[in-house]
Amino acid sequence: ERIEKICKYVKDKVSWNGVHDCLAYPPKTVLENRTGSSADINLLLASMLTKAGLDANPVLTTTRSHGPIYPDFPSSRQFNHVLVRVNNKLDTLFLVAPDGNLAYDAIPLESANYLGLLVSTKLIDWITIEPSSNGNTTLMADLQLSESGDLVGKAGFTYDGYAAHDARKSYEADRTQYFLKGFSAEKHPVFKTSEVLNLDDPSQPLQVNHELTIPEHAVV
């Protein structure tokens, strides 16, 4: 799909400098610098989508940490971020280029502040911005209680949506502590093997599978 390919191109070519903004350098300059603010990157994305023949327009908004927007008291100080809205044949998408831990058509929760100002050649109007996915964590386990009171077997976690986004960030930050998530703090498991699937593919759920022993789970 054209939208996904263009999003991937922008993500690969330009890195986010950690700054949220609503003013940007020209797209050519952003590509040459290979880094930029949220406005630099997302206005570049909007420009490329438009040139590809898609109905794409920027949306001025604010991050959750910056505070809510009050449409009855308009002020440019309320805005510190830019999203891209794309209308295609099936639905309306909100896109944010910088975050590599989310699917291309999912916006970070920090960016989903429920209200934005759509800016196009035909219309300037307030629109609603909703989170584009949910966050679910599923645990499946096949464990047997040994004669010594240990639980032995397999356990697998599946994360999707925003849960997968958070899990990928936690795994990248500290892989050792990440494996302990979801288990009792008093009885850490002993991992025989562990595997992580789809770590670098945010379009798929993140899967973490273990062969493990949970010692002294019960008195036998």
C-alpha cells in the first residue's frame, strides 16, 4: 500500500530529534538534515502523501503532556504538535511518522489528545482525534506442578496495539528486567529458554515465549 510505503520511507530517512513542534523547515531541508521535529517529519510526510495523489492534510494539535486544547480561546500557544490525516476509500487514518514501535497507522497515546485543527486548502476546522487501536496482553501457560513443588513448563505472552508498543520499549530499555514482567516479585522464574517474535515488526503482535521453572510455588 502506498501509504505504508511512504511512511516507512520517511521513518527510514529522517530521525526524530525528540522535539514536538508545529512549525517546520521546508521538506527538502528536512531530508537533507535527516533529522527534525515532529512538525518537520509529519509535514514532510503530508507533502509526500499529497504528491502521491492521496488526500492528506496536516492537523495542528497538542500532546497530552502539553495540556488540552480550548477551541473557544484560540491561541497558537496551545499547539505543539502536528499529525497527518489521510482520507482513503475505506476510512480516515491519522499518521505520526516518528514512532518506530507502532504500526504505521497507529498514533502514540501521547499524540491522541482528542482535538485538533485540520488545515487544508478547502477547510480549516476542529476535528476529533481518537486513539487508533487498543492495547491487549494475553497469557497462555502450560505448567505442571513437580513433586518438589516447582511449576515447570511453558508460558507465552502476546501483546498487541498499545500494549505491544510499551512492551517493545521496555524490552529495548532493559531486556533482563523485561522477562520478569508478569511474574511474582517474590518468586522469580528460572528461564530455560526465551524467544521474542516480531520485535522489529510493529505491524504484528509482539510474542514472548518461555520455557521456565517457578521454584517453590507450592508445598507438596
